[in-house]
Amino acid sequence: MGARIDIENKQEQQQGEIKELQRELKELQDVVAELSEALMSTKQVHHVDMDEEFTPPAGKRKKTTKRKTVTVD
């Protein structure tokens, strides 16, 4: 009988942990949605359909240059 109570207690604990993880997941999904919305509104990023192949937007790009560093002994 004691083993059955232990199993029931573990199941209740696991259900509580699952509910907590589901709550955290929902929070993270809300944050991601909010950040995506903010980025979309600033036009810094555009919507990408995951079923389509991504092609970067055309336009002028900044050229990156390597800086020479001098070491002084």
C-alpha cells in the first residue's frame, strides 16, 4: 500500500511539473511573438515562410573591412 501512495505522489508531482513547464512554454511563446511583432514593425526583419527557401533581400550591403592591428612590445 505504501508503494501505491509513493507512485500516486510521484504522479501528482510530475503533473505539477508538467503544468509548470507548460506555463513557462506559453510565456516563452508570448515573448517570441512579442519580439517578432516588434521587429516586424521596425522593418528590420521580414516574415519568412518556413516552407519556402530563404533568399536574402536585395539591396546595398555594407562591405566589411579587416582592420589591421599593430602590437607594441
